[in-house]
Amino acid sequence: MYSSSSPDVSLFENLLGKFASSGGMGKMVRSLKDAVEYGQETPESAAATLRNYGSVRGWKPSKVERKVRKLQNIQPTSIASERYQPFTASVQSTYRDLLGRAPTAQEISIRLAEAGSKRINPSDPGAFDAFLSDALAATPEGQGKIKTEDDLKFEAFFGPMGRTSEGYLKRGVVKFRPEVVGGAINKMFNSSYPGLYDKILGTYGKGDSSSISTGT
């Protein structure tokens, strides 16, 4: 009868331990691989999880690193849109801020799915907000409603441009205010065209508040 301190028993226990450890690593790697492919984990987070767990379990570092490299090389096609559900309120507020309206349920679903297809980090609110702002600015509605750098420069000279009832910018059209337009003209033309401001005032009248086109 062998005692627990018998060399044969110790050897047997070591073999079982190695088998269990190896099997445990294989199962975990498969689970992490599936999680990455289904968008539940990123390759980086899966690799970090395996390293941490391997350290706790005492797995051989060189073998863990081989598996880590395989996880890091996985190229998943997308991240599940369900991972972005916490950003629903952000989608709603960004639509109101940039487009002046609330999004439909379908639009919310489209934006969350688009974030997944672009693999936006679901743990980074800043990255999601930047993605959403860019996505809205690229739409026809966004191009018509969101001010560009050129629009802001235009307004710095001529004042706020108007909008339609649907919220679209009236680019190139401002409400005529002599004190604003006159200052802008002086800045733009300086002394190259003396008397231009007086001509404009003579044409439109100082008290006229109608809209004029700047020709842009």
C-alpha cells in the first residue's frame, strides 16, 4: 500500500495536475476565442485575461504566451450591438444636440450596429461619442444641419446664419445688420475698396433687416 508521500503517488499526482492544468488552459482559450469572435471580448482583453488566470493557476508562462499570441491575432468581424446598449441615452442626446431632433428606434439600432461593425471599444464612452458625431456629420442631414469650420468662420464675420423650419442651415444668407456686416466688410476688404460700406448702406438702408445673400 502506497502512502501519500510515496514517490510513485507523487509522480501520479503531478501527472494528473499537469493534465488538469493543460485541459483547463485549452478550455479557457477556446472560451476566450469564442468570446472574441462574438464580440464579447477584444483580442487585447482576452489576452490579458489569459495571462492573469495563467498566473493564478501556475501555468507555464511560455505556453501561456503562445496562446496569448494566437488570441491577439484573431480578427473578429464585429462586436455584438448588445454591448452598446448602455450608450442608447448618448445616441438620443447627440441626435438632439447635432440634428435638433430625437432619433427613431430604428436609427438607434443602426448606430449601435454600426459601432459594432467598426469595432468601437464598448468600454470607452469617449470613443463612442466621437464615432457617433462623425457618423452623423457624414449623413446628408448632418451635412445640412451641423456647422463646419467654414460655417463658423463665416459667422465670425457676418453673424449667425439662419435655419429653415426643419433646422437646415441657410448657408450664404445672413440677416442684414449694418453694424455686423459693415464691420465684416471692413475686416475683409480693409482699405482696398474705400466707400464700399457706404454703397451697401445706400443700397439696403440702415434700417433694413431683410436677409441678403453674401454670394457664398
